[in-house]
Amino acid sequence: MAEGKQVVEMHGKRLLVESALRADVALIHADRADPFGNLTYAATARNFNPLMAMAAPMVIAEVETLGPLGSLSPEAVETPGAFVDHVAELSELSEDYGIVRR
């Protein structure tokens, strides 16, 4: 199992180092965004989407509400725009998003 992988010793134990999973493109869903790509999430969307935004070199965010620059408080931003390449505003939530209803 360790063939070709890095093995380190820590506290007297030999440990196998696994590299992080990467994605080519991340398609994420956000509650609100500004044109720069700063994102906020609703409910459990913040569990997975910020991590995927950091794991892929290209990030496309679909957002429910796209506000003007400065519409998001800096404290509310959960994914900074530096991680987001494209922002697409949803005109409406289709029935496929039934689980997102609030």
C-alpha cells in the first residue's frame, strides 16, 4: 500500500502520507455573491462548497442573488473572490433545487 508514497514517522508510528484530492472544475452553489466572486452560503452549503472552491483551479459559482460590489459585509464572506473564476446568477430556482427551499 505504501509503494511509491511518502512514509513519515511520528511519535514512534510509521504513517502513510496521502495527497489531497483535486478537481479540474468545481461547480458550486451560493446564496449571495458580488461581481468580484465573494460568496456567502445558506445552511449546510458552507460545509462543502468553500473546500471545493479551494480544491479546483477553475470555480464556477451559481448564485441565488447577485448584488453590487460592496453589498456583502467582509465578515459575511465565506469564500473570497480570489478563488472564484465565474459567477452565474440563477433567474429562478427550478424544481431540481427543491431541497434548497427555505
